[in-house]
Amino acid sequence: MVADPDRRRRDLAKIHLAKKQLGLDDDTYRDMLWAVARVRSSADLDFTGLQRVLDHLQRRGFKAVAGRKPHPGRPANINSEDRGPLLRKVEALLTDAGREWSYADAMAKRMFHVERCQFCEPGQLRKLIAALSYDRKRRAG
């Protein structure tokens, strides 16, 4: 089987996450590696060894948590030259308020009759930022 370097990195990360989640000290961890795969370091694991170690850790109670997207609905043009800084400011205000991008999209639709805030012009984004800033002050006071 051809080894996929990205998968190997993900599997090694899972092993180290499991070590932390299960509270294994270094000696116990290395003893486990030796007992399961006959290596003293996870860097020496081949594909089969990685799978054996992961299976063993899961039998011992390790539960991998799915990664979360940091900001659901994040605009694709958040790194653009003209709108990027304004969209990042909107994102910061949304994060501060504990809101998702759908909230900003609804505001853009109501204020400017634009489907999503990523389609707003820079002037419209400035007005959206002002509205979110006003909301922030209202919540603080």
C-alpha cells in the first residue's frame, strides 16, 4: 500500500491526542508502543503499526473528536484586497458577539437587499461594521 504523508501526519496527531486524552505519561506511552507495535517512538511506526496503535488506544477509551469549522459560512473572498480587511472586521465582531456568518448575511439582506455579505460593496461593509459595533455597545451597556 502506498503511504499518504497527510494521512500519516493525521494518524500521528491522533496518537498524540490519545496519549494526552488518556493521561499516559511518557514511560507508559513508550511501553504501550513497544507492546503493540515493537517501536519506542511513534516516528518509527509504519502504516500497519499506526493502525494497530490507534485501534489499541480506541479500545482503551480514546474518542477522536471531529474538527470544527471556526466560522460557519465564512465568505470565500475574506482574503481579497479590497474587501478582505472589512470582512475580517465583520468576522471579529461576529465572533465577539458569539454569532455566525448567517447573522451578518441576514443583516446584509435586510439593509442592502444583498443575498450575502460577501457580495456587499466596501461602503456597504462599512455600514454593516457600524451596525455590528452599535450592537456590541448596546450589549455591553
